[in-house]
Amino acid sequence: MRAYLIDEISKPDMEKITKFLKKHATHSSLDQIYWIKIPEDILSDVQFRHKDCQPHVFAIELGSDWIKLELFIRTLMSIRCDCPAYCTSQQKNYLFKFADGMIEQLGINT
């Protein structure tokens, strides 16, 4: 799986990230996984046409001193569809801006 990894994060900063994601993301059934919705205007053509599969999301996984943002866009509605795919350039930029903005907003040193 291709991913964006940010590591060497202090425990207090990991707590800030967890609080931030509880407020700004959807918590999955797994404790350390959160879903971030991809805006409709940057969905691929296939993802945009698949209204029944929306929302399309990327995953953020939390570790003890790291976060990993998956570069794979998936649907929470169906696992058997052709709309999940690796990020387009626009989606990748959105993912990076989300991560960098969160780090800046929370005042985290990396």
C-alpha cells in the first residue's frame, strides 16, 4: 500500500492529533483508523458517477508515535466495485494539504 507516513511524533502531540481527528473525521470500527471524506469536486470520473458508493474516503491510521495516510481512495459502502483506486494528483494534493494543515494548526513539530 502506498502511504504518506509522518513519524517521530511525541505522545502529547499524538493526543492532539487523536482529538483533532475525533472532531474532523469519521472514526472507523477499528480504534486507530479514521476516514477523511474526499470532496466531490475532486473525485475521479468513475467515483463521481458512483453516487451509491459515496462517500469516498482515505484512511488515517494512528500508531504510538506516527500517523499513516493511505494514498488509496475507497468507498465505505461496497468492497466490490471498480471505483476504489489510488489517489489522483488532485486527491493526493488534498491528502497532503489535510495532513500538513492539521500539523500546522496543532503546532506539532516534526
